[in-house]
Amino acid sequence: MSSDIHHSAQGAKPNTAINTNTDSASTLTSKTYTVSLEKMKLNEIAEVHYQWVDDMGWHNKTPLEALALVASEVGEAVNECRGEQPTENFGEELADIVLRVIDLAHWQGVDINAEIIAKIAKNKTRGNRGRLK
């Protein structure tokens, strides 16, 4: 799959074309630089993914529709766990869930990096809330 994505992330200039036609799905390249997805924060990955989804014309009409699509991806992940062990496709389905969530976060202007960090800190203050370890 090949497409040009316009975004600004790690040294990329705004509206710089990044060609995703590479040997590795984890690296985006252009004539002048390489952006490694492994080194990008979720917000940056969300921006790249959002633009690709937008270019494909697949964006949703409402946040509720986007959440319904997250739920459908959860259902697909559930299907990969029907046996004693998850199938080899389980990780891909988890990735689909995350991509749908970060796409929605980017669209709604949510700083998902900050929200995750804040939520982890909040959870640490709650203790086990009566749950057995």
C-alpha cells in the first residue's frame, strides 16, 4: 500500500509529503528524511494515521460513529481469542483498536499522550480499591 501523507512530525515541515511506500511498515520516508514510527509519540502517530484516513475518505460523521467503530474492532479482537490462546492476528486487531482511538483523539483535539500519562498517575493514587492482588 502506498500513499503520500502530509503532516508535521519530528523534523518534517508542515505539508511535507511523506511517502509510505517503504520496505518496513514502521518507517516513513521521503527524499530528504526518514521518520521512524517507533520513535514517534502517540500524538504524532495519530496525526499521520488521521491524515491517511482522511485521504482515503474514511472519516466518520460523528464521535459516536467513531466509538462504534472502536467497539467493532474490540469485537474482532474478541474473535481472535475464542480458543485457549489468542490467534496470530490478535496483535493486529489490538493495533486496529488503538488506531481507531488515536484517530478519534486527534480529530477531537485530545492530547492522548498527556491523557494517558495523567490517567496512569491517577490510577496509582487509587491503590487496589479493595481488589485482591
